[in-house]
Amino acid sequence: MTFNLEKVAIEEDCRTSTLTTRILNRIPSSVRVQYVNDGRMAARPSSDTRDPFGSGKRRMVIMRRRGPFLTGCPASSAEFACCGYLVLILASNCPMDCSYCFLQEHLANNPGFQVYANYADSFDELDRLACAGSGRSFRIGTGELADSLAFDSVTAISRDLVSYFAKHQNLMLELKTKTDEIDNLLTVDPRGRTVVSWSLSTPRVFTNCEHHTAPPTSRINAARRVVNAGYQVGFHLDPLIAYAGAEQDYFELLDCLFDTVPARAIAFFSIGGLRMTPALRRTARRRFPGDAMLLGEEVLGEDGRYRTFTPLRLRLFARLRERIAAACPQLPIYLCMESASAHHRVFGAVPPSPASLGSRLAGG
């Protein structure tokens, strides 16, 4: 894949870092490069554009991360049936531009695409987690604030991550993406400790909403390639959008997936519906006024997010769960950012605890 990168701002303290050298050696010569004292300032919104968030996606900032790299998933809450996921923050924002993306709200004040030159410091945090785990296994992903593999062709961070996790039997890495940018992964042996996962959408959702991403068939074909290279894969039907005809479209998507990727190589499936805070909904509709997928009649829930009317949403969840379970009977399937009661209605059972589900998804 190719992304429209216009400028790279490099923090002075990162001028000679390994990551800076890699990126400068691999970006086109037409990309402007400047050095700044504080990358946080360079990541702020531009005042000379009508779309500061979109503009930020085309401006890479190589900087030092000042806070912790490892944190809990934002969905970890008593409100939701959680999966015990931990997040490793190695970048912020994404060169793709999905109309429903929560980053439009979350990163409105610092939309520059940040990559952290001191990312190797995260291994110290992971070492402490591995040593203090008391026999638990942990699933850790990098795809929360940024796509895990976008721009990996220039950063090559994935190779360092896969090599690190290959040495730790109680840590499982999840690289979550909407790209087909997997070439670096094919050069490293994961030794069973990395899952590459894809968010999958129907062709209609892809065309309407997921700008600058790889088409669904390209994602599925990329999954087959990493399976052949020794990786397990996971899939996220998230966000599901309940438009007219959605059920049949998602069935056809799953048929394509199961015809291409062997069930034995799939580690898990997650299912989650489109959800938006009022502020995100306003922003998304302003930035993408022609996207009919954003114009549904959702209901404002107790958690302050708009969602598809509960009976319709849960019926679609249940139908897709049945389809997945028929193809992969032993496969872990879980709901993302849904209540325990929603889980019970879809699965007919109370959800497992976050710790037990997280350990299972991490291979523990």
C-alpha cells in the first residue's frame, strides 16, 4: 500500500535514532524533512486547513514517548464484557481514514501521525509484566491508537516486536491492521507468539467508509500469506454496520474468508457494532457528508454512545456467531464493547472473566 506522506518532523533528541535512520532511508526524496525541539508541538492541528485531522495523517512526527508504553485497553470497564486486552502504544493516528474512526475525536488536539523513536524502551515494561505475571499469559496489541502495520515498510518495527515476543512464552503479540503490508512479517519466525489480525468489513462498508485501506479480499489474501509463514491470524468484525442486506453481505464475506484461510490457523474472532459518542458522530458526519453508512437511526445508550437498536444489533451478532461457530466449532468468539447482558443474549451464557478470556486468547 502507499500513503500520502507530505512531511516528516523529527525531534532533535531523535535525530540519530535507529528509527529515524530507517525512515529517512526509505521515504521518497520528495517528502519534506524538518527538525523540531518538541514533537508534541509538531503534532498539533494545522490552522491553515479545513480538515486538521485529515491533514495530520499526512504529517509524520518522529519523537520520544514521554509516558508509559503499556496500558489497559480503553474498553476495559465494568460496563463491558472485556477480553483482558493490553495495549502497547508505539504510534498515534493512522494514515488511513475510516469515516467511523474514534480517533477523529480522541486525537482531535494532536492529529499528527506520531511514531516513537524510543519504542525499544517498551521492552523493559514488557519484561516486568512477563516476570510479574504469576503464571498468567497476556495478549498485547499495538493496534489501538494506530494501525499496527501502516507504514511498517518504512519503520520495520514489526520485525523487532515479533522477535521480542518469540522469546516470551507468556506474552502474545497481536498486530491489528486494515492493510496488506505484511512483507516484513514474512522475514521473522514468530514461534507461535504473534497473531496478525484484520478488521474485516463487507465491500459496501469498505467502499463507503474505509478510505485508503486495503480491500477486504486483499486483507484475506494477506492473512493466507502470513499463515503460510507460520503465523496464527485473528479477525474482527468490527464495526458491524446493520444496513439493509448486511446479514447476507457478511455471510458472503465469511464464506470468502473460510474458503481462503484454514480454520486451524484462526486464533479468535471478535464482533462489535458501530458505536459513536455524540461528538464523534457530529465530526464524522461533517468530515464525510456523503457517507450513507453514518446516517442510520441509532439509539443513544446508557454508556453515552449511539448504537443500532439493541434487538437488531444482537440478532446480527447472533447470526454471525452461529455462522463462525459452524465453520470453526472450537474457536473463541467474543463481543467488543458490549455489556455482559448482551453477551448472555448472544451466547446464552455469562461472559468469562477478563483475566480468563485474556489468558485463553494469549494461548495460556
